[in-house]
Amino acid sequence: MANVFGTTVKRREDPRLITGNGQYADDVQLQGMLYASILRSPHAHAKIVSIDTAKAKQSPGVVAVFTGQDLLGKVGLIPTAWLPPESDIKTTAHHALAVDKVRYVGDGVAMVVAESRYAARDAVDLIEVKYEVLPAVVDQEAAMQAQAPVLHDDAPGNVAFHWQAGNAADEVFEQAEVVVRQRFRQQRLIPNAMEPRSAVGQYNAGTGELTMWLTSQNPHIHRFLLSGILGMAEHKIRVLSVDVGGGFGSKIACYPDEVLVGYAAKTLGRPVKWTEDRRENFLITTHGRDMTLDVEFAGKKDGTFTAIRVKNVANMGAYLSTAAPGVPTILFGLIVPGAYKIPYAGVDVYGVFTNTTPTDAYRGAGRPEATYLLERMVDLFAREIGMDPVEARKKNLIQNHEFPYNTAMGLEYDSGNYELALGKALDMVGYDQLREEQAKLRSQGRLLGIGVTTYVEICGLGPSQVAGAVGFQGGLWESATVRVHPTGKVTVFTGASPHGQGEETTFAQIVAERLGVAVDDIEVVHGDTDRIAMGWGTYGSRTTPVGGNAIAIAVDKVIEKAKKIAAHMLEVAEEDVEFQDGSFQVKGAPSRKASIQEVTLQAYLAWNLPAGVEPALEGTAFYDPANFVYPFGTHICVVEIDKDTGETKILRYVAVDDCGRVINPMIAEGQVHGGIVQGIGQALWEGAVYDDQGQLVTGTFMDYAMPKARFFNNFETAFTETPAPRNPLGVKGIGETGTIASTPTVVNAVIDALSPYQIKDLDMPMTPERVWQAIHKGRDAQ
Amino acid sequence: MSEKQQIRITVNGIEKQLEVEPRLLLVHALRDELGLTGTHIGCDTSQCGACTVLLGGEAVKSCTVLAVQADGMGVTTVEGLGQMGNLHPVQEGFWEKHGLQCGYCTPGVMMTAVGLLQQNPNPTEEEIREGLEGVICRCTGYQNIVRAVQYAADRMNSANSEAEVAASGSGDQK
């Protein structure tokens, strides 16, 4: 009960998941259910001349075929819900099915609804479409060229938006002692949550209610958007996302297929299921990253950093996905100065349309890209002035006593002890000895590399006022209801929507600790718009700092009310009652007490309540955070590169993270592990590749290198705990830190290993071939 | 599409008769025809292993097996591995060691682990990592999956040695 916060508790979601009793969207089986399959454009850019669905309609088992023309006036446009201010953003029309033109391979052209999965899929092949193929452009800088094909008539030059921020002026760089410049390619990544996206719709013509089972990270946002797109009252739509098999940002967006399923279910009067296959997932579920970054970094010869500025040309794909414009702008730009005292910083961001899959948030969303370029620049700068990269970091880290710290990008970092985390990581890895060992091995011709990252992250999205100021078309507070049942058991309803992060457990721990009831007596409910008042979902590492604190406040409301009842029961004044370990007791006479369960029963019986107190016992909170939260830490990686093959072997990986107070160390560590692997995936193996015609070359797990178990040794992880000062629980987020820190850490190690060849930078992923080529070029140059 | 065929599959110990198209994948037969939705589909190219089941006692990817190929054979899915109160050591390991996050790949990874431990009851960490070549997990970073399999191996080995001790009749003699 008490002291359960901060301890490892086995996950409460696991029993159903390890016995095959989870409820993922595709698991839903309904009487009379139909299956949908979508014909997708094989061309990256083409005019639709004609669509002939006659044969498909006659195919066995087919119930209906819809094209874009059929939906005009019936299904609204797919919206973009993040509109960065003063960016001249062009939210061009995005139809659920293409009407006159397709703009990327995978763009939906027609949907078949049939009696079985196989019948639907068969009929898709019978739809005949005549296309007039147009030239395509896949690279964002090429798309900005004057002669480039234009995707949307209302976005000339393919520029979707242009956003600038910061205070870095030319003079700062002109007058700097040292300026380092570097271009980075943040390659495109494919999120690849293991569960493909799925939607099931069921319409009740009698009540006019539409129930949708969706693979969503934010069911209430989905309901809100579906309401507008389908022209249905919000309260007549119920969205359920009970178990969701990972998201990593790719299940935030409102997708055309989800809308189509809702429309088909309503129109046909029968339940409809659609589930993408993995090939579709590669083609149509949002991608991440894909930015071209030109960076200037200025400093003094003594190692002091003075300025950083970045031009970011971001590839948005063919349409602006739901949250996409916020990623390369707000989420990227504001964190560019990182954990350092850099007085001048600036970003200049272009979002560009190309004939590729739309991009959107992917684990870290903007912050990994910013952290990558910063941590790479720090290494390049340190190398330029001949300083150890750790020394350079130490010299510039924001100091413990300087918090709250106001950055050049206008953020107020809440708290931190950056040097503590750095020191701990250096101790764990044995940094000084490692450098000696590296020198020794280098003299033997072996390529050992050490990479360090000292990061800070902005997360816990976020204060709603700020959300509005930065153009997010929603609030970012969170709701919680804590309902104590007559027997003292507790149900918690959260508007956050975890999908693997373990909050059914950690949220129960929050309540157990605060209310003094057993974890086993608490159930956490999420992912159901009918049971939960409102919620903004799970992304941006907001679930615990925002949703968790909402729960803490709701518990406090329960206690506040229960205290009044307890005082009445104990026949003392309320001021004379204190609450401890699940029990209300009279101050100075602790034997006179009533347990929370006893008080709850009285609250429900309501035979003898104090005047003015309503029966029953529950608390609801709508918590809007006062600030973001800023987790931080140091990651260190040791690699060895095989010169003959170019292969990078990760010898050690040390992660020290600080996410404020840790609720469940096992779960926090698990989040770090997963994040590290995803970030290393970007550093070494992963990358989406399009050919010039806009065909996705890396369209299956055979062509896109996903990290596997055998690529790694065990990671060494630890936490420092610097409580977050601006929220009741003192917590920060931990879901994205691994991904944010590990990519530059590994790349810094690889480049460090290659420094004998005068190699300063390489594009990711640093595959054996790329590294081998670089070694050989370096050798030739020597 | 061709004519449907009658097949018999013993699923989790219970014989089932099905009429299926010859092209029907085993995983679709399990999920859509038999309602055993614990087995998941993560890809179409046999890379991810989310659909792994035991077929004739061997771990196979059920997205790459036709239901008709399983005719006359026994299939074990996650639903047949163990229930709450009587979990298989591999399930226990995944729960104890936080071997799952979103849980989607988990049934397939657990069935793969069962197959792995059948072949090699005492795997080293490296052998476990090699043995997981056929599965992809996007959440855990694999470290706790490895721990889960190690836990299961220990449990199964100590259960076996206890059984041996009991069988040799010297269990309580000391």
C-alpha cells in the first residue's frame, strides 16, 4: 500500500496479454461483419483518368465499392490539427480517397467492402484505373526547385509552411572565434509498431450511434475529428482503443481508412473491419524524421559555446498529417540549444510537400533530430578546438543552481542536475580508463570509439495555453476520475491512452500510494470515449506527467471529501483528522480512526452524512500543467569497428536518465531499453529509401532493417532522481529519452572510432558498407 | 478461389473440423474461423514472428502455413500454453521480467521461446539472442525478453531436476 510508489510492481496488463486475452482492434469479431480492402495508387504522382469498378462489384461476396467521387459531399477532408503560427501554412485538400489526382504510392483510390478478407482483397485486383502519370519528386530540396513538379495547386513551390524562431543573428557568427558548419541528413524512418493499424466500425441505425474500434493513441481526438469528417454528433460516436500494439507516434494521426470504415459501416448498416497488412503499413502509415539540416555552431577557443542556428528543410510527404507541422517546428526548434548555456539560437524551417508517404511524429518527434545535430556539433566543435568532448560538455552544461533556466528559444527548463547524471555515467563506463584503452588499441590499429550525449528533453505536453500559442488545435490537459466503489475498490478513468507503456500499473501505484489501498484493488480504465470524460491521449511523454498528475489531484479530491465524512463519523472537527496509510485518524489519538473503506461505505449508504456533503465517493480532475517537464541524462556508448567489414559492434552502452521521481523502476528501465534500441536502429541500420519515381524500395521487413535481439549486448542503465518542481508527483516523462539520446551517442562513438581516418561525419544509417567505403576513402586520402 | 476442403486440426488439445479454401492461411483459420485471436499477424513476409505457433510440436510462423497443410496435425497457440493460475514457465518469465510492453509480438515471441527451449534447455544469453532471430519486438529492446527466457529456462530446469530427484526416490531422504 504505502511506499508502493517507487517500487517494482509486476505489470497488471500482462495477465491478459500473455494468455492471448488482449483486445486489439483486429481481434474484434462481430455478427455479420464485413471486411474492407483499399486499392492504392501504384504511382507516386498521377492524374486519375477513370476508375472502372464494374468487375469488382460483381466479384463474389462484394457488397460495395466506393471511389473518391462517391464520397464527395458525404465524407469531409482529412484535417491537419497543428498549425504553427506565422508560418503561412497551406493545409491543402486531403480526401479520404483520391478524387482527381494521386500524390504518393499508397494513396487510396477505391475501397471494396465484402463478406470476407479474401473476397475484399480479390475484388481490389479487379478495379481498373487509368492513370496519367506525372513526374514525381521525393526529395524535399529538389521539390523546392523552380522546375519541380507541383503536388498541390494551392501550395506553389511545394512549400507547406515556413517557420522561424530564435535570436541568432548574423553578427554573432561573424564575430565568433570558432564557427563549425555541418550538414546532416535525418533519414526517413518507418515507425513499424508491431500491430498493423486497424479499424472496426459498427453503426446502430436505431440509436444513430457509431462505435469504432481503432488503433489509436488518442481515442478522444479521433472521436472529435471523426465527428467533423463524418458529420455526426460527437456524442453519437464511441471510440475504443483497449489494447494497442505500439504506436511510437504513428497512431496519433486521423487516417483516411479509419474514416472510410466509419462511413461504410454507417452507410451499409453492417459492421466493417479494415486492417492494413505490413506492406500497407510501410506505404501509408506515417513515417518519421526526414529532415535536411544545415547547422552553424559558434564558440570560443576556450570551449565556450556561443550560438547555434539551423536551417531545416523537412519532408512532409504528400499531405500534412494530423500533428505533422508541429514536429519540425515547435518540437524540433525549441530544444535546439539542448542542455547547454547557449545565449543565441535560431531555427529556420521549411515544411515541403513531396510525392512520399506523409510524415508525422515518430518516437521523440523533432527532439531526436534536434538533439542529434546539437550533440554532433558539440563533438565537431570540441574536435576543432582540440578539447575532449566530455570537457566541452562540462564547460557548457546548465548548472544545478541555475534552474529554472530560461533558454534562447524562450523555454523555462524546470529543473535539472545535469552534471550529476554525467558524472554517474562517466563512473559507470570508466571514462578515463576507456580513453587510455582506446589510445592503446589505436596504436595497434584497432578502431575503438567512445560517444557521449548529454541531453535534455522537452515533454509532458503540455500547458494548454502554450499549445494554443504554438498552433496545436487542441488542449493538452488531461482528465482523471477516481471512483471509490462501496466496497472500497477503486476504478481510475484516465484520458491518457497507454499502449504498452504500463500505466495500468504505474497509475494504480499512484493511487495506491496516495489513497492507501492495495494495487490489486485498483483498476485503471483507458481507451474508451464512453467511459472517460475527455482525454488528449498518449504521446510526447505526457501520460505520466500530465495524466498521472491528474490522477493524483483526483485522489486528493476523494480524500478531501472522505475526510469530512470521517470527521463526522469520528465526531471531531475536520481539522482534527489526519489521513495516513489509508486511514483517517484523530490527531493525537491515532487509535480513533476509520479506514478509507469504512468511510467509503458510509459515503454510499448516506444514512448519516455531514451537512452539505453529497453521497458517494469519487473525484474528478482536469489537470492543465503549469509547464512542460524536462527530463535529462547522459548516455555513453563504446563501439569497435571492424576495418575489414565496416561493421560496428556495440561493446557497451551506459544510460543514466533522470525523469524525476521514478514510479516503477522496472517499467522505467523497460522504456529506456526500448528507446535505446529504436535510436540505435536509426544510427546504424534503419532508413526508408525511395527511388526517383517515388517507389518505396524499403517496403517490407526484408528490405528495411529492424533491430533484432542478436544485434545487442545488455545495456547498463541507471537513474538519478531530480524531482520535477512544478507538478504534484514530481515526475517527468521517460518514453522518448532513449530514442532521443541513443542516436547521437552511437554516431558520436562511430565517428570517434573513425577519427584516425580524418572522418568527421557520415550519413546515417552507418551501415557496414557506408563505414567501409569511408574508411577506404580516408585511407586513399592519407 | 477453388472449392473448400474439409480439414481436421487439433487445436490446444481439441479437435476442430473446418471447411476452408485451400489458400486460407493457418493464422487466419485460427483467428477468423476459430476465434483464437491471441495469435497475431505482424507482417506478410515471415520476418516478425508475431504469428508463431507450435505445429506438430515445432514453432512455425502460421502466416506462412496454409490451414490445409495443418490437416491432421496438432496446433498449440498462446491460449493453449497456460492459463492464469497455471502459467507456462515462459509466460511466467515474461510477466516476472517485464518481457513485454504493448504485448502484440508477445504470443509469437513466447511460442518461439518455447521452441527454443525445447531444442536447447540451457541456452546462454548469446544463444537466446540468436534464437530470437525470427522475431521482431519494437518495444522492449529485447533485454527483458532475454531475461524472461533465462527465467523460464531456470524454472523448467529446476522443475525437471526436482522431478528427477522425486523419480529417483531420494527426494526427502537428506
